[in-house]
Amino acid sequence: GRLKKLDVSENNLTGKSFASVINKLTECEINLSRLNLASCKLMPLLGAGDFVNSLEEYFKSGNKLRFLVLPVLEECFMNKVKDLWKDSWECLGEIEEDSENMTFSVKQI
């Protein structure tokens, strides 16, 4: 079987480290349905741009996450992820935000 869910929440990895993971998923054509990076405190501080760029490439390769949790990033990066989500899921995409994390999901039909 193939990897479908990845939960690395509350990790001390940087955005650059997560970018490497996403790049490898793209390279190996692994289509995750769920990615949870909640409360990863270092991600917004180190390499958030690298992570967002790798996520964009992941989506461009035809992979579509159905559930994504990210720690809140700088506004420019969050806006890019929001746009990616809206472009991928259109009216089915939902976005929720609290003080620490943003949750991207797909409406159940």
C-alpha cells in the first residue's frame, strides 16, 4: 500500500525540512489525502517560503490533499496556500483558522 496520511504535528522540523519531504512525495508520485503539521513551531520561522513553494509544486503535479493543517505562517505565505486550496477545490474547499493553526479541508457532499 501507499502512504495516504502523514501526521508530523508538534515536530521541531523547519519549513525547509518539510519542503524536502514534500519534494520527495512529489518525486515518488505519492498522493497524500491528509497532511497534519499542526503546532510545528519552527516551520513559520525557518524556511516557510521553501515549504509553500514545494506545496505549490505538489499541487501542480496533480496531487490533491483533502485535509491539511499548518501552523499560522506570515500572511503572504498563508495567502498563497489559501489560493492553492481554493484553486484546487473551488467551492468545496473550506478554511478554518485559530491562533496557532490553519485547517484546510474539503466539504463532504
